[in-house]
Amino acid sequence: MATVAAAGLAIGLGYHVVFGQNGLTAYQQKSRDAKMLDSQLKSLAKENELLKGHVERLQNDPNAIEHQAREELHYTRPGEVIYTLPAPPATGAKDSGHQP
């Protein structure tokens, strides 16, 4: 009887170790999440450095400010003309497949 109880306890404990709240499966999931978050952190740190460089250029370089104003606000110098072309048509629409 004691052997059966010990075996049942061992099985229950083993199940808890593998599938419990802090078991191996939860550990593996948390490990995958940690790796994903670490890669996101590295990506965001790289983006942050690029943005810091951009801010530095905008604060110190008049040419960078002019370039930004021309790109985003479509500013021009006196005598310049901007030509705006229409956007290309959306490619989401497909025809019915019939040949004329």
C-alpha cells in the first residue's frame, strides 16, 4: 500500500514539475518570451541610436533642417516649382480573369 502511495505521489510530483504553474513547459515558454523581448530590445536600442543621430543633425546642421522641411512640408526656395504626380493605382483589385 505504501509503495502505491509513494508511486502516486511521485507521479503527481512529476506531473507538477513538468506541467505545473512553474513547470518545465512554463519555463520553456518564458525562455522563448525572454529571447523575443531581448531581440525587440536590441532592435529598439538600434532605432533609438538612429533617432538620436537624426536629432543631433537637426539641432546642429542647417542643411538637415532644410532637407527635412523640403521633404515633409514641401517647402521650396524662391523660384522653384514642385510637381506632384498622382499616386499609382492600388494593386489589390483583380479583374475577373476574362480575356477580351
